[in-house]
Amino acid sequence: MALVLLCVAAWPLGRTIWLGFTDASLAGAGDAAFIGWENYYAVFGGQAFGVLADPQWWRSVGNTLVFTVASVSLETVLGVLVALVLHQRFPGRAWVRAAVLVPWAIPTVVSAKMWAWMLNDQFGVVNAALEGMGLIDAPLAWTADPLLSMVAVIGVDVWKTTPFMALLVLAALEMLPRDIYEAARVDGIHPVRVFFRVTLPLIRPALVVAIVFRTLDALRVFDLVYVLTANSPATMTMSVYARRELIDFQSAGTGSAAATLVFLIIALAAALILTAGRLRGREAGP
Amino acid sequence: MAGVEIDGLVKRFGAVTALDGVTLSLPDGAYAVIVGRSGCGKSTLLRLLAGLEDATAGTIHIGGTDVTGLPPKRRDVAMVFQSYALYPHMTVFENMAFGLRLRDGRRDKATITARVREAACMLHLEDLLDRRPAALSGGQRQRVAIGRAVVRDPAVLLLDEPLSNLDAGLRLSVRRELAALHRRLGTTMVHVTHDQTEAMTLADVMVLMEAGRVVQAGPPLDLYTRPATPFVARFLGTPPMNLLPAVVAEDGTAVPLGGGGRIPLPAVTLAPGSAVEVGVRPEAMTACPPEAGHLAGTVQLVEHLGESVLWHVDVGLAEPVVARLGPDATIRAGDRTGLAWAADATHVFQDGSRLADADLPGRSAQVCPSCGH
Amino acid sequence: MIARIAFALAVVLIVAVSIGPLGYAVVTSLETGSALFTPGLWPDAPTVANYAAVFAEQPFARNILNSILVAGGVVVLSLALAVTAAYALARVEFRGRGLLLGTVLSVSMFPQVAVLSGMFLLIRSLGLYNSLPGLGLSYLMLTLPFTVWMLTTFVRQIPKDLEEAAIMDGAGPLTIIGRVFLPVLWPALVSTGLLAFIVAWNEFLFALTFTLTAETRTVPVAIALISGASAHELPWGRIMAASVIVTVPMVVLVLVFQRWIVSGLTAGAVKG
């Protein structure tokens, strides 16, 4: 197992990092020459080149951060709300639970296509509905307008991944002992207060794990953005940028350099989150 | 069937010594109960007998064969696990037949079926053979675990805390069943427990362990009446024996350290001034007027147990002395009383081991010797 | 009473938002021509023309087969590797075990794009470019970490006594794995395998990059690349029909195995 992982994970990663320091192209990577940091940053004749000098790279970093923060926080809030609803007893609960899983079961590409169709500016059902309700006068260009396309990407991601969040939170809720709530009721504490003072602290460990998973996942988002808005600069994320350099521009060097940066940023984020979690844990400890 | 000979057995886990030179001889067909506190090495000893752990030093013989280096399947032993460890995906029948099929693959189906049925009948499992473990009660699972072990007719049957997961009522009935099973099979059985009642009631040979060593082994009543060390003395009996540090006086009695009183000693010759530890079982004591007792003090607490009454008497020592008296003994907390007993009911320990092997001490003296009550 | 109605509304909203888009995709897939371009909730003249077209205009059946082969192969391979690894990680004491487990988990956080060029070279040097085995190999990077992680959690939950009971019964290592371990681990294998299947079935980036021809594409790529006469005239009816075809089996699978998937997810995430 370790050997296989070495082959399919560590080795390719190492190759990518190495390629980032060469002038290779994927067509003929055999005769690549080492060029140092030039793929990252270099100055020729007073002009800067390289990934770090490309405004589009910085824009994609910004896009990724906006996307990650917005979608993960929305998902968390919605996921907890949905989990709280599903935690109640009501007739048909099993069916509702099943229904909630549907968006999660749909392949990302398919959900991106489905939403692309629903958000279609001329024939989409979303615009039709909004117009019907009199909320907008003219159709909105959901996937073309720079601002709206980001909203659309975030919205679709929230739609697709909230079930995951809700599931994890629900599992945590179901592990909580019932007598805590009975004690709170005997003490006459308001339900909202119970949620913030009792439930939330108790499900926090599970919630933190879920948020970490989702954050690291959102930072590397690719297929949703690529299918919904293609290489549009307004929504381009780090992964889309790296792939465009790599495949569409056939520039293995800069593409690999960008990919290495994506890896570093995500590793950094993971390290930060873990450290923060550990410090928090120490504070909360006895 | 076979006896078990254990000689100088040592087991270390890294720096931790779990068994520190255990030597023990169990005759063929014995019901041996190994008893001790948790961490005393009793489970390790059992696992070494089973072959689940390798010995660091020493030897194990089963039925005259040296099995020290042999894997479990070549030792002809079977084991009942504390958690039962039934195979959850197999029916009761399959659970019991699994070992038979593995061992004697060539043996025909009919023989296996017959043996499983025989064992099932013995353990009243006939109606449960098609069920899965999940559909059984705790007591039933326990019987299946026993059945799985006995169906192979092993030379030695090992039982690791077999009753500890059962509730009190069930424990009693399974205990009886184990005793009956042993009578019927005659197999050598080694049973590990932390429960002294289990050990007292089931064992032919009781082995008391502490800190990786055997402290005393023998018939349970021997351990009870002639404990070899203060540890054995306190381990067996509820409430435990009263133990008092004392000094031998000129007149051949002992004076408790830090308190008054004169404790009669059995016929032992001890130089005056020797430091000893004297022990008296609560049930050996009788009540008498304070001035007539070997010990005297104020009753702190009276506990009515129905068939008897426990008096906790403060005799001026660190711990109160506990006496078990007949149900009709009446006294109130705060009253003063004396406590007396026959001289041969006193256990004397010096330097951690038993000194006097006087005649059987016990309840022979129900009458206070000094005042005649 | 008001609270009850609000609660009921919330439930209805959750259900509508969850399954509405899929429902609308079904509706769209049953429409053709101009009916497609008048937003409505019910097809006036339902037709299966789009479904026929999906299979007629591109090797979609072949794409489905590809997806099944790759995903199935990946599941079998990762489970086989992960069971042995999980057994070692959960049962055998060795130095650096925690570190190894942590490393394995960290691989599941690798951004795919970071290994893209390296993986490309690996696959090409093995002569597996534009082939299903090559794609399957690259998917192991995605599935192995979490299958190992989840199965390790499950193996740890199996009491050690069970193995020892089998040893006492005279079973050898192979018998223990085959007749005790795997049967007990069966539900865990199903839920883990199912998650691996979903990951492989849904994967897009590798499939897009490591395949070239329509015959080797998997379904997500095929759907993403469905195009009409011009870039601005996407055949939405056909896209939706294809989407419904690949989604319905997934949804059915997830719903049928709902309980196991949830237990798998929580074993992998919460208890970790």
C-alpha cells in the first residue's frame, strides 16, 4: 500500500515540483533544462515574468479564497440548520433524509451542467422564476457576469456539499445523550440558548473536522468552476489556472510551478488549521 | 486430559515484568482458579498457557509434553474469552463447529454434527443452534462460548473471567453450570477471576497471585483458614480479616501498637518484644463487657446484614476493628463493648509470612472465654 | 402551531431544493425543440428523443462502460490494498505507525492539480496514456488514502479476542483473514467500496487530462464535452438526458446504501 501510494502520490508530486524548475513542455518533457526560479519569477529587459508576476494568478488566488470562505461558511450554517431539522422526529423523516443526500450523490460535472442550464440567461428556469415573481426586470447573465458568476459558483457548491456537512453534523447530534436536553428542559432553558450553550459546544469537534475537510477541499476546487464558467477570469481558481497553463498553454514549467504553489498554499492552510486547533484545544483543556 | 506443570515462568513486556517466576503444579482433572487483583499477572499466565504469548523464560508442560514453544493449535487447549469472542457472522452451530472443521477437516460431517449436538445438549443450547450471536442473551452467549471450547474435548480448558460480563443472578447459575460441567467432563480447567467468591466456590486448587508471583496455592479452605501472608489473609473473606501490628509481651500475649488490649496468641514461642502482625477474622469474634475483652472500644457503626450484624469498633487504632456477630446481638453506635475470641483464632504473621500453624482456628469459641457470655 | 407550520415549510423547502434541480433536469431531458426554450415545470409533449440521441451521436454506451470498468477496478484494487494495509496499521505494532497513518491521511488532502504533470509523465512513461488502466492508476491516489483510513478505523473496532479465538480454534493467518476477518468486515468493505466507487465515478480532472479520444472518455468528461453545432448552441436536452442517465444509478445506489455510507463517512471523519 505504502509503495503504491509512493508511486501514485509522492513520485508525481516530486516530478511536478521538479518540472516547476524547468522549461519543459508536456509534449517533450525528456529534454527539459533546469532554469531555476524563472517559472516563478524572473525579470527580462525590465519586464517581470513567471507565475508570481502574473496578475491573473493573483486574481485566481483571490477568487479561490473568496470562494472558500463564502461557500464553507454558508455550508456550515446551512448544514447545521438542515441537521437540526432532520434531527427532529416527524413523519416521513427517513424520506427527507434520503432526499437531502441527492445533491451529494450527483456527480459534480452533472450538477454543474444542471445548474448551468437552470441559470441560463435566456431560457433558464431561475431567471424565469425571478421575473415571474417580479424581483428582476431583465434576465441576469448568471454565468457570464463577473460578479454573478462567482455568486453562481458559490451557490452551486453550497447546494452540492451542504448534505455532506448536514450528514456529519447529524451523526454528531445523534451521538449526544438525550438526558442533557431533558436536564435543560427541566431547568427551563430556552431552546435557542440550549443550542448555543449546550449543543454547539458538544458537536464542535465533529464540526471542526467537517470544516477542515471542506476548507481543504474548497481550496482545490476545479471541476465545478471549470464546467460552469470554463476559463473565465472572474471565477478562475488556482487549480483552474494551473491546469490552463499546463494543458491549454502546454507550458509544463509554469503550470507545474503554479501547481506547486497550490500544493504549498493548501499545505500551509492545513498546517495553520491544525496548529490553531491544537492551541485552542490546549486553551480549552483542564 | 492432562495435568499442567509450570516451572519458573517469566514474562516481560519491555521493561514491565508481568510474570516473575511462576511455578505451579495442577493435577489432572483439577479445577484451578487463579485469583488476584487486576494487573497481578493472572491473565498473562492464562495467555501463556494458551500459547497466545511466548514465555520469556521457564517451561510449561501439559500432560507431560513440553508445550512452551508450541503454537496454540498444537497444545490441545481451548479457551473461553471474557468477551466471549463469538464469530458474529456464524450461527451458534457454526461457531461451535468451526474449530472441529479446521482441526479435523477430514472428519465426516456426521461426526461433527453429532459432537456439536452433544455439547449443545449439555449446555441447553439445542434450540439456539441456528441463531446468530447477536440474537442471544448474555447468558446464552456465554454458554455458546463454553460450548465452542468443550466441543473439541481439549486436554485443558482455559476460562478468562468467564462470569464477569453477566449480571449477579446469572453469574450464580452459570457458576453452578461450570461446576456441573467440570464434574461431568473431568477436564483440567484453569479459570481466571478477580472474584474471591467465584474462586472459593469453584476451585479444587486456588492460586492466589500478586505482582507476577504465586503467593499461595492449594485447596480454597486452606487458603482461607491458613493464609500464608497478610495479603492472602485480607484478600479472602468479607469483610476482610482485621490485621493489627503488635508487639509480643512478657506474658505471651500481644499488645497492639498504639492501642490498648491483649491479644491471645496460639501456641507459638515468640521472644517478648518481637514485632508481629496479628489477624482475627470478624466472624471469630464475640462480644463481651469492655473490661473482659481482648480489645475494647466504642462502636462507631452497626450494619445489619440480615443473617448477621457487623460492628465497627474504634479500639483506638487507625482503623476500626470489624466484628461479625449473630443477628440477635443488639448494640447501638456509641456504646462501649469488648471483643474476645479463642487464642487459636489469632493468625500471627512475622516479616510478611505466617508464623504459627496452630490447630484450625475458627468459630469453635462462640462463648467469651473470660466472662462466659 | 405557527412553529409547526414553519417547521413543515422548512422541511418542504429542504426537500424541494434538494431534489428540485434533478427533477427539472428530468423534465428538460424529455423536451425537444422549442418546448425546451420555454421554461415550464412539466413537458407538454414528453419524448425520449434526447435519450436516443445521446447514444446515437457519441459513444455514450462506451463511456458508461469505461466509467464502470475504471470505477469497479479502482474499488477492487484499493480495497485489496487497503485491507492488508489497514490490518497492519491497526494490529501490528511498529515504530512510526501514527506518522504513517498521518501521512496517508495527508495524501487525501493533496490538490489533484499538484500531481497532474507528474502523474501525466508517469502514465505516459508506462505507456498508459489515453487508456483506462492509466486512469485507474491515477485514481488510486484519490481512493487509497481514505479507504486505508476508514478500514483502519473499522479493523480497530474488531475485538482482538475474535482473532485469538480463531487462533485457539486452530486457524492459520489465511483462514483468519478469509473466514473471520473479511466476513466481519463485510459491511465496512461495502460502505468503503461504495465511497471509492462514487469518487472514481465522479472524477473529472484526471479523466479530462489523461484521455484523448471519445472512446476512452468516462461519463463526466463525455457530458462536459457534449456540444452542439456552435459553442452558443448547446444541446441542453441531450446534456440533461445524459446527466439523468449517469445520476439516477448513483442516486439509487446512495439511497439504498444510505445507512452504510453515513456510517462510513462518520467513521472516517468524526472518529478520526
